[in-house]
Amino acid sequence: MKFVCGPAGFQVQAVDQAMPVVIYGQAEKGQVSVGGYTRHLLEKAHLEICPQAWDFLSIALSVVAADFTDLRAKSADGWTRTLELHIAVQDSVFWNAQARALEAALGFLTTDVWTFVFHPGGYGPPAQLQALHPREESIALLSGGMDSLIGAIDLVTQGVKPYTVSQIVRGDGQKQHDFAQILGLSRIGLNHVAKSPGPQEPSQRARSIVFLAFGLAVATSLDRYHQGDRVPLYICENGFIAINPPLTVTRLGSLSTRTAHPEYLGRLQQIFDAAGIKVQIQNPYALKTKGEMMTGCLNQDLLKQHAVRSTSCGRFQRFGYKHCGRCVPCQVRRASFMRWGEVQDTTPYVYGDLNINSPKYGRFEDVRSVGMAVASVAQDGFDQWLGHSLFSPFINDRAGYRQMLDRGLDELAKLHAFYGLG
């Protein structure tokens, strides 16, 4: 599917049968719109954002709009799509030189086939008559999830007070606000507000790129950045979920998020470096399981107070803003609470007992997948199950990642043993 993405009225003459995507504006009937509210909020915050980071935000918004609009069910294999995006930016020469790199990064993230072509005529960042340069020296993404909460707690406990950036998601907005306030951190909440004329693709595997783009944009507004220093951008995610190894031979990696995978983040970092954007992506927990993040949290009292309220579920909105209890992220969460052992996991899971054999509980694909992974390791060994999951030029410490994944799967095995699965 083809998309032409830019300000209202932007066209590319040589592109036929393309879906118009209006960036930072309102769409007409039959068009897609994205980012209008984002621009308003950033302008209202008086943040001075560098042009290249703004171009990347325009690209990320275009990607999310296309990801929402092109339905996987209509593709030849029911999953892999071919997406061609023509995007208006400020520096089309630079971004066309980076098109192949972006295609590789997005291809890894979503397992789709992406093509990017960039054109002049894109919006620049809002002009600021009274630009503010926040004094914080780093950025932390604060999602309302367990890992980002622990990351923020640890940073503050170590004397680091990052400026926090949230992607506003229905059901999580209040806890994002509360977590930042509890820790005494500045926060801005942003939302892409993508709207399409038809049904939206439910998998939305590319949506994480816009969260990263929000963090990147705000990072370039900090006083430290404007003084010429490099700004850390913290993406706090446990290593098991970051790698997300396929649990079975039939389970594609992109069926689970690759938001914090070192290859995806590494490819984007190379693009940022080429653009001269002085922001460094960091995941301090790349070699830790979720259970180890909880046991190692530097302020256990704060974690005890707020851990249960955090969000982990991959289907949170679909289940009425409740944890389903059975998806892979929920199983990892439940296993980590068992590993931690400091407080009872009182999260109100929709499916509390993982071992109930009842039609109303539906198909427990993710529970079976974890069980099959545990059984495969017991029968054939860990390395046979792991396969090629760590064969990436962006993974340097393969031994460290292997050991972490082994410990993470062991946490899941103990969860399944508790429920008599196996």
C-alpha cells in the first residue's frame, strides 16, 4: 500500500493510488491524519527542538499512520505487508541517504517490507518566541509500565532526575502522571492521535517508533543539548522482553514487540549519529530479567507501594484496561512477582488461573507457547531452543544475553510449575 505523507494539500505527482496522510493537521474525508495534537502540545510547552529530530518525528508519525491503516489480513500471507511511504521533510537529501537504513530498522521491527522516499516541503518545529530549555540532563521514557517505573526509581535514587516523556495511552495516563509526581520528575505526555477512515490494524507493531521519536525530540530541547553535550535517552526494558526470542518454531518474532531489541535500537542510533543528533539511547537493564529488575530495585519501599498498579499486559485495552493474565508480558510479570516475593501480586487478572480448561477461557496460545519452550529446553537443551535469536551484529555480549535469557525462561518455568502446567 502506498502513502503520501505531509502537510494538508501535499502531493507527489508521480505516485498513483496512494492514501493521503496529513501530518500535523486535520484530514478531509477519506484521508488519514496524525500528529496534530503532538505539534500543539510541543508548541504549548515552548520546547525548542532541533530540525533533524523534528524530521524524525514526522517520519515516525507517518510510519504509525501507515501501520494503523494497512491491514495485515489483506496481505498475501495474512501478515507481511508491503508499504511505500512518500514523506515530506525539511532535509530530503539527508533522509533519502538514510532511507535504506530506515527500511532495515522498520523491517526488523515489524517484519514488513518498507520503502521510504523523502520529498521537500515538510513542516519544521514550531517557532518559539519564548523557548524553554529544561535543565534536566537526560530523558527517560515513562510508559506506566513496571520496567519504566523501576528505571525511573533507580535513576532518582542514584541522584539522576531525568525529564520524563510519556506516550499517552488510554488507561495509563493517570498512572504516568502519578509516577512522575511521586518521584518529583518533570513530565510531558504526548499522543500521535492517528485517525484513519477505515478499521485500524490491531497488531500495530510499529507504534513504538513514535514513543522513541517523542523522547528524541524532547531530548534536543534540553539545555544540556543546546550547550553541545550528548543527552542520554533511557529506555528501560528487561532483557527477556527486549530480545523476545520466538518461544516456538512457528512463532514469529514480530508477533511480540521488538521495541527495545538491541538491533532495532542500534540501527536507529546509527541514523541519529549520521544526522548529528547528540542523543544516546541507553537500556540499563539489557542483561537483567524482569524478576531481577524487581529484586534489584534501589528503592524497595517505593516499588512495594506502586508495583501492582503498573501496567504490563500486551492486551490491556482489549480487556477493558485490565491485565489479561495470559499473554507473554503478563506471564513474565507474574513470574517476576514470584521471583521478587516482597509483596503479593494482587493485580486483578482477567484469567487468574492459567490451568483452567474451560471454553470461556478461549485459546491460551501464549501459555502453550511458553510451556512448549520450557519443554523444548528440557528435552533438547537451551541452545537448541535459542537458535539464532542472538545472531545479530548489534549484540556484542552474546554470553551475557544467553545467560539472561536462560534465567528469564527459568522464571517462567517456575510460574508454570506453580499452576501445575507441563
